[in-house]
Amino acid sequence: MAKLKKEMNIIINGVGGQGLITLQKVLALAAIKSERDVKTSELHGLSQRGGSVEAHVRYGKKTYSPLVPKGQATMIFSLETQEALVASYYASKKAQTIFFINQYRTPTFTETIPDEKILSELKRISSNIFLIPASDICQKELGNPVVAGIFLLGFAFFGNHEKAVPLKRILDPYETTLEVSSLEGALREVVPEKYLELNLKAFNLGKDYKI
């Protein structure tokens, strides 16, 4: 039986304008609602210009630092495909890190790295990788790709699919578990009212998505 974890270490990264900080706030508030000790940190960089953004969320029975140490991430949400390579610094086989990657590319003047190469590199450190076109799905179904992170949140914690078995094994019965009511309640408090229905739809769309 796998050793039970007492702390959840989450990395959220991508580029400015993708809703990373909203995702961070929702996760942190949901953990508070679940009576967990929570610490967060943000590295904005050049977020207003579409530069890299990185956010940390840590929670459990007791959490002492806001920064996820190298190789200790439990979950990584990368809202831009190439940014997953940047976040791999925090991943490891020992931590059984799970990647939730939005299959989306930010327009750039530099050469992009093919998805196959990115996946090949990530598989060296994790066997739990989900590459999902969340932005495209949200654009098609909801008319707005910015809620891709909330879509991935619903998929990560409550997705009904066979490949989620490793995730459920890691999350199930200890301090790192969050209830759906806590996440939905956090969404209602964090997201402005005029965008709330859109975000709730994205969350539920992620819960129902199958691969």
C-alpha cells in the first residue's frame, strides 16, 4: 500500500491572461473550506505581456512554507503546453507527480517544441500525464477559452475515466482530499458574478470529460 501523503503540493503555470491566479485562489479557498492549513505563492514575471506565470498552492494538516520544493509536486497544472517543461523542475517519480496539461500554444517568434518531444521528456519523470485540448474544448462548448484552467480542475479532481485511477489512489482518503462542494463554493466566492455561470459550466464540463 502506498504511503499516505499528508500534504498536497500544487504547481500552476502558464502565461499571463490564462486565469492562473483565479485557479490558485479557488484551490486555496477550497482547501480552507475543507479545514486544511494553506500556503500560497505567486511568481508573476511578465504576466501582463504574456510572459510566464507560476503559482504555488500547498495544503494539508500543517503546512510551513508557501513554495513547493524541487521534485515534490503532487499535481502540476500547465495551461500552456511548453510551460509543462518548465514546471517539470518540481516533478519526480518519487512524488508520483501528475501533470494536467492544456494542449495550447502561445503565439511566439521562436521555434516551438513538438508535443511528442515534450511528452517524451516528461515521461522520464512521470507516468501520469494528461494532455488535453482544454482551451479548444472551452471555446467550442462555452465560447471562451480562458476557463481552460477551471475545466482542468474539474477533470483533475472528479473526472470519471480509467486513467484517473493513479490520481484517485494518491488523493483518496487523507488530508489532501477536497470535496466537490468545497471547490464549487470557492468558485462562487472567488469568481465575479458575471463570470460565475461560465466558470461553473467549465468545471462541470471538466468533470464529465472522458479520454
